[in-house]
Amino acid sequence: MAKTFEPMLVEEAREHLRGVVNETPLQFHAGLSQHFSAKIYLKREDLQVVRSYKLRGAYNRMRVLSSAEKKRGVVCASAGNHAQGVAFSCKALKTHGIIFMPRNTPRQKIDRVRSLGGPYVTIELYGDTFDEAFAEAKSVAQKKKRVFVHPFNDPLVIAGQGTVGAEILEQLSTKSGEKIDYVVVPIGGGGLCSGLGSYFKWKSPSTKIIGVEPAGAPAMDQALKAGKVVTLEKLDTFVDGAAVRTVGDLTFKLCKKVLDKLILVPEGKVCETMISLYQRDGIVAEPAGALSIAALDQIGPELKGKTVVCIVSGGNNDISRYPEVIERSLVYQGLKHYFMVNFSQRPGALKRYLNEALGPTDDITLFEYTKKNNRENGPALIGIELARREDFKPLLKRMDKIGMSYEVIEKDSPIFSFLI
């Protein structure tokens, strides 16, 4: 087994993965191209066998298991996509896998892993976070002498993920001779960026590699700034496919070499992009899958006249999450606001608020109020959706004018976290 990573391992992986993974489409996106005055292509890894690129790395690592290792089996930890890649590979290679997932993993993902692996996988729900499940998985692998299939910090896993880059070059540069100026790639642990980026720097050194992380999970960004691998104290797990506290030492070194720029994207912008992709193109992207497209606005002026490839890394999205996606999108766009309003407990107070404070297109989406006996005032929790973000300041002015006592619930408030 390879101890270190070299770009040529990607070509070796490419041959071994033929017939196992789909060669996913590289689709020209007319709308984005027109908007940015560029040629924008989407690499649709959401159409992969397990609806994400993770199968590539998992299978490429597991295909080199010895007979003895196959007999003992493998262990992995994952909250979703890596688990599905390992489960598929276990069934294909006829080896048993123990897959550790956090207890709060959505049922849809657990069922999907079980469906892909069948009798070849055992799912263990452990801990409340990925880190707890990961630590237990490593411990069990050591005790049972099973191979631990790392989700990103492994040369063969990196090489497998790098085949996404090899396909892109075959599909665009080799066939049409078109020069690729930018590849925009999501970063979680860094396996995809390491493999794809290294391959491009070998085969197409003029191509710029732009990495993208969620603003609430900037593990690679913080590592690059510190000059070493660091562990995040706070982590927003909404973009679950890219929410990692600690990147790998190997992926850190490789990303440091290949990245031309690293962009942080707010989770709300990711949600806005997910909704746009679904409504405009019928693409069901998971949060991490929308990261690369969500980052384009931040480099828009650089893209004019250029050829750009965005990696849509996955489409394993639980439909029950869409209400939260919509809510986060509206808040990010400045169209949704929450208030704690202290109403006078007299007849007509609410009517005055409705008639004199709300604008003609302002809509109440949440109203919770309980009348308090023996009190002059009572608090109400109110959610307002606006037609335009510019309507917010006029709303506040009207509330001030009629003497309303209120507090805008900010994003760092515990109440806001309860609502979203």
C-alpha cells in the first residue's frame, strides 16, 4: 500500500475505478455562464452511484486489502457520504465493515448505508458528534485488528478522490482542447482538494485551484493561517459534508501546495444556492454540494472570459431539512427577521401594530403571545418576512414612531438558535 501520495496514483486509481464508479457528467451551465460572463461547468458528483464522490476514495483504498485483511474486515466513521462509499465497497469486495455513526445521524442516512451494504455492514451509533464516533471507530479497529478506512487522510483515498480531476481534464481539455482556468472545490477534511488539486498542478499547472469552506467550519483556513493543523473549538455542523474540526496532516500539506485561494462562504449563502439550484435546474444538492457555486460571487470579477469548473460534490440531502434551508436563506438575504415585542396589555395594541407598523408587503410568519395577568405589558415573539431587504429600516422606523418597545433578535442570540 502507498505510504505517501503522488499524483500518478490518481491515474492508477482511474483505471481501477472504471466500471465501479460512474463517469459523472460535466455540464455547461448557461445561466451561471451568462451571469458571470464566463464558461461555467458543473461536475455532477451528485449523480455518482452513492450520490457523492466519496465512493472513489473508499473503494480505491479498500481494493488493495489483502486476503487476511478482507477476512478481518474494515472499520470507518462517518455521518453520511463516506459511510455510504464504504458500505458499497464492502458489498462489492465481499468484506465486512463496522460503520460508526453519531447517534443524531438522520434515519434516512442510516437506512441508505444499510441498503448499500446489506449483510456486509454493521452500523454502530455512538456518541453525539462525529469526533466521538471517529475516536471509538479507531479504537475498535485497533482492538479487532481491522483496517481503518480514513475519510480523507490516506494516500489511496486522496488518489481516489483525485479521479474527479482526471475525469474533468479528459472531458474538457483532452476532448475539446479547452483550457480550464479555475476549478472551485469544496473542502471538509481536504481529501478531494488534495487529490484533484495535485493532479491539476501536474497535468494543467496554469489552472487555479479555489478551495471553499463553510464560514462556520473553517478548519483548513485556520490551519493555513496558523501554518499547522489546528482543531476548531466551535463548529457549525449545518454543512455536514464539510464540517470537520481537524483536517488531516497529509491533506494539510497537499492543500497548502495546491491552493491558489481559499474562500469562506456563509451557511445562509449556501442555503440560497441550494434553493436556486433546485428551483432553476432541478438539482438536489446537499449543503456541501452547493459550496463551490455559492463561492462564485466572491470571485466574480476574476471570472470574466474564463473557463470555470465547479464541483457539485454530493446530493445526499434529507428532504426534512428543507424548511431550515429556506429559513436560513431568507435570514441571509435580509428577508426574515425576528423580534421580541413588549405589547401593552390593553385592547387595540396589536391592532395598532398591524395597521401602523407593518408595511403593505410585510408578512407575519410567527406570533407567540401569552397574556399575563396583573401586568401592564406582555412580550410577544414575532417573525416578519419582508418582500425586499430594503424594507427593514422603514419597519423599524414605524415601530419607533408608534412607541413600540422591542428587541431585534440577533444571530448570536440563544433565542435565534432556538428558532433556526
